[in-house]
Amino acid sequence: MTYIYALLDPRDSRVRYVGKTVNPRARLASHNCLSSDRNVYLGRWKAKLKRLGMRAQMMILDSVP
């Protein structure tokens, strides 16, 4: 099963990123680690959340076989 998901900003619930994964729990943990992102916008947003003591939230949008 593949899941389509959105990363939400915990401050206002805005969608900041849409992606796909086969393991949502592991992918969210990966997103919440501050690793080097190829997506500069996403990396800056995650770093700002970390400075504020917050983490991105995940919402599953769809699942497909």
C-alpha cells in the first residue's frame, strides 16, 4: 500500500508539503529529523518549527495499492 500524505504546520494547519510513502510513521519521523533537505523551503520550515519546539504533523490524504 502506498500512502499520499500532507505535512501540516502545527501553528495553523496549513499544508506545507505533499508526498508519498509506504510507511507513514517512519516517513514522519524522517521528516521531523533535521537532516539536509534537497528542498530548501522544506528544510527552513522544519528548522523553524524545531526552534519553536514544534514538529510537522502528517495527514493521510489517500491510500492506493
